[in-house]
Amino acid sequence: MPLDQSFVGRSYPPTEPYEVGREKIREFAEAIGDTSAVYTDQDAAKELGYPDVVAPPTFVFAITYRAAGQVIQDPLLGLDYRRVVHGDQRFAYSRPVRAGDRLTVTSTIDSIKSLAGNEILEVRGEVHDESGEHVVTAFTKLVARRREDDETEQSTDQGGAA
């Protein structure tokens, strides 16, 4: 069953605040192999004009993907998550994520498209700090692969053997 097109433009409630910790930033930078001192050393970050260490650009994915769970788990949308693969991810920053930030995410469905029997779902996550300042927008593209029985049905409809 295709995804419900009427969901395009639907926004979900903001998440509870996520407090960004220095240790989480350090662990993330270490996990991705980025040794930049701005991620681990307060003095190095302050020398560059930041009030505290900053997070690598992709750090926010963990927060925004968790928020997109509201979309993914919405039973009325009709998404079969067992068939989903991550198609694309990009970020548009107003400022870096910093240690001490308390961030909320509001997810909105930007588009739903069908392509070759696959469903393409684009979700935008608007990230704000506790003062309401925009920090980053995350754009996530999810692809729900065509079900195998859909392929068999299509093949049969075209006169092919099932």
C-alpha cells in the first residue's frame, strides 16, 4: 500500500530537550576518527570564538533521527520500516552544536514520492536551542523498497511468469 500523500506538510510535536554533553561530543568525534581539538579541548574551542567545545557536523544526526521516529512510527502514514533504507542525509547549519546546548527537534514530512515501485519519504528536522534560536535543519531521505509481492504482481500484469 502506498504512503498516504495527505501527510506531506504534516509536522510532529517537538521532542523533549536533548542536552549536548562534552563527553558525548568527544565520544562521537573519536568514533568517526576526527581528532580536531575543537571537539575535545575547551581552550582550543574558545580560541576559535566558541563558548565551549563544538560537535562534528554529523553529530546532530542521532538527535534528528530519533525525532524522525515519530514519523516512522506513525501507523496512519503506512510506512513498513522493515523495507526502509537510508537514502540521503544533509544539514544546513545556522551555528555549530555546542556542549551545553539543550536542543529540540520538530519533524515535518516534506515530500512523499513513488519511483519504480519504491516510496521515497523526505523528512525535515528543525533543531532549535532552548532560547528558540535555530541551530540546524536536517534533511533525511528514506526509501521504502518495493515489496517482493509487488514485483511479482507487476510481472504478472505485464504478461511475465510469476
